[in-house]
Amino acid sequence: MAGLRAAVSRLRRELAGHPAEFPDRGIAEDELAALDAMALAGVLEIPRLRRSLLLVAGSIGSVSALAGGLREVRVAVDLFGEPPRR
């Protein structure tokens, strides 16, 4: 949980400090807040974590300055394992 919160916090700071505006920035900010809230509450739903990660990745797009922070969030989400197959 601590690793996820740290990774999300880093990416949130980097996103807040990034000067460029892009169309889906609000989506990325909202999903990062949701990830942080889930980690803080200690209630992690793996499918929801992965959905948020995909939305953040899609929202940030190719903003290379945020790639390192996004990678940290992905690695932290991956630590919780794969969602169960149906």
C-alpha cells in the first residue's frame, strides 16, 4: 500500500507541476485521486486499480516528462497481481 501511495503521490506532483495543458488532464487527476483514496482506505479492488491505471495512462498519453512517474504507478499496481479470470 505504501508503495502505491508513494508512486501515486509522485505522479500527482509531477502532473501538477507540468506546465502543458492537455485535453484529458482532469481525468488523470481524478483517477490518481481515486487510486490514492483506495490505497489510503486499504480497500483495493484489482479490476478497479487496473481500470484507473489504464485511464491515467490514456489520459497522459505521450507526455514523456511523466513517463517515469507513470511507470512507477504501473509497477505498484502490478504488485497486487492479476485480476481473477472469468
